[in-house]
Amino acid sequence: MRPPRQPRTPRVTKPLDPPGLEELALAYVARFATSAGKLAQYLRRKLCERGWNAVPGPDVAALIERFVAAGYVDDAGFARGRASSLHRRGYGDRRIEQALRGAGIAEELRASVQGDEAASRRAALVLARKRRFGPFGKARPDPAQRQKQFAAMLRAGHPLDSARILVDAASEAEALEWVDEAAGESET
């Protein structure tokens, strides 16, 4: 029979000093694509966890400025990549806007990476196919299921008219025609 376990003594972490904070920041940007806002949130959280509750702590803003100048953090590249990724996964413009705002991306930059009408329709089509909404399902949805499909499309950030058109489309060809219509408008 094993002896009973002794309770663990809590591990005491040392407060971060400026070189330790920089190492932590370098490890974070090496591992994750990030924005300046997300990096600032992460570093402030780590400082708080490590006992820097005092006002004059390490200068996080200066560290982030150095990382931006060195090219380790690029808000424009992060915003383009994140918006493109979310569009490919089927998310709408409203949801992309929320994700970029949460990452600390500036309003002008958020507006510049939003897709056009054709990209929004393609994203809605991707979601409808992936989740088997409307004509992409095995059978026509009943009214309760139809409402759930609308709600899912709205939560994904798509406008109500796009959700309605896709869920109520009579066939896959009609849904594809709706997407191609926007692509033709954007080319002219």
C-alpha cells in the first residue's frame, strides 16, 4: 500500500524582469501570428500573473513598438490573413469584424480587409455547403430546422437576406447562380 500523498506546495514564480518579458514576447510571436493589441494583452496578463501589480512596471508599449519596427508583429498582415482565413471557413463580414476588433486591429485596417459582395456570398455558400443548409441538405428543412439554419448563418456573421436566399434556394444550381451573380457584378 502506498503512503498518502503529501499536499503540493504552491510553486512561487519570480516576477518578470524586462529581459524575461522580452523572452516571453519573442516566444509568443515565434509561435503565434499575432497583432500588437493581442501581444499587449498577453504581456499584461503575464505581468499580472507574475506579481507586477505595481504601477511602474516594464514598458510593454516600447517593447511592442520595437517588435513592430523589427517586423515581428504586423497588424496589416495579421488582419489580411485572419480575414481571408475566416472567409474561407464560411464566416461573414460581421463576424470577421468582431474577430479583428477583439485582436486590437484599428478601425481603418478592419475596413480595408473586408471582402466585397462576391467574397461575402462565397463565404455564405461555403457555410451552407459545410453545414448542409437549404439545398445542400438531404431533404427540405421543416420550419423549425429552417429557423435553426437561419440562426446559424446569422451567428456566423452573414446578413439576413443572404441567409434567406441560401436556405430557401430551390436547388444547388440556384445557390451557385446567386454567388456567380455577385462575381459578375464585381468584375464590371
